[in-house]
Amino acid sequence: MKTLAVIPARYGSSRFVGKPLAKIADKEMIFWVCEAVNNSALFTKTIVATDNRQIYDLVLGHGFEAMMTSEAHTNGTQRCEQVLNEEEKAGNYYDVLVNVQGDEPMIKKEQLKLVLQAFEEDKNTQIATLCKRIDDIDTLLSPNVVKVAASGENALCFSRSVIPFARTKTQEEGIESGIYYKHIGLYAYKTEILHKLVALKPTPLEQMESLEQLRWLENGYRIKIKQTTIDSFGIDTKEELDLLNSTLLSNY
């Protein structure tokens, strides 16, 4: 199976401008992600997709591959598909593309391997992502944490609200029984499916929740969910970066 890892790295984040260039310990965030993906040895090729020349030059200067992509893209999926288009024009074809978030510096090989496993186990897998059991009430109630409800390994719905609703149990009992799951935003796509996803129009549920994956479900695409025990730590704000630098880094 030929696999392409694309790392979207947009400079103009609304909450943290220049985020890919922010330092974690002694190196920029984008290099933590690049090294994690490269060291996993799971991918045929890895490309950083950016809209910023400084990021592009820096990535190339450190020996990784990068591609300049359009500033008009509104999400990482579009940026990934542009990279795929350019690769296919050059005669480079892949079975699966993995969108590795450029603000997930602590991504682990085990997570990358697990999301690829969905395609190895089932040739009909269209899209795959990860989830992790929620074990505390603060995580469950946070609108910044996306929850997922699934039937077996098939996603039913994603929401920023608590799903499922605890009608016959308390939320604490639901946590204890393992009914709640956090979505880990690592996406993998069969390449022909990715081309189709980008052509879809925004949908009502997606616009209400601001969750792009709802667009795919609303259009009948299947999302395979693999469960991991490893949490994610996305960096959305300067405060989260400071927290990682001061407390979390010593755990990795």
C-alpha cells in the first residue's frame, strides 16, 4: 500500500498567527510533526503543505519536503487534495493519504499505524480516524473537545455537545461505563475518495457544529473509527504552547 502523509501548516491561524514556527523546546512546532511522521517509517512520502514562504523555506532547509499551496483554501482537506493533485500530475500515485495536523507535535507512531490499519483490514474503508475513551467530566463537557458516537467501528455522529445524551444514567456513570469517546483529529482517506470529498458543498450540520466530517457523513460517506489509548495534544493558543513547554514535554 502506497501512503502519502500531508502535514498542512497554515501561517495565519485566527487564534495563533505563525503557529507552525512557534518553538517547542529548541525547535519549531512543524519540525516536531515532521520528525514524528518521518521517524514512523510508515509513509511512502511526506510533504508539508503550506501557504507561507517562510515555513516552506524553513522546512526545505531542514531536509524535509514541502509544497506551496493556495491561500484560498479554507481547511486542511483542501490543502491535502492540492498536494495529491500535484503528485498525481507528476505521475506519483498513492492508495491512502493521511492528513497529519501541523499543530499536533506529540503525534505518535502507534496512532499513525492504527489509522492506516483501517485500510489494511478492510479494502472498502473510505475514511478513517481515531477516538479515545473519555475518562473525566471536564473533557466530556468541553465544547472544544469533539465527541463521537459510533456503531462498532463506524462513526454515527460527531458533536461538540455530549453524545449520547444521558437519559437513564448520569454522565459520571456514562464515563465509568465507557460510553463517551473523544475524537482524535487524525484523518486518513482513500485517495479517490478524497477527491470526491473536496467537491462536496457545506451542509447544515457541518455549519451548525463547524465540523467538516459531518459534511462527509451527511453525504453518505463512511468513516471508520479506530480506538487508541493515546491522547492528542493540539496547539491552538499561545497558552497551550506555554503549557506544553512547561509541563507536558517532560512526559514525552
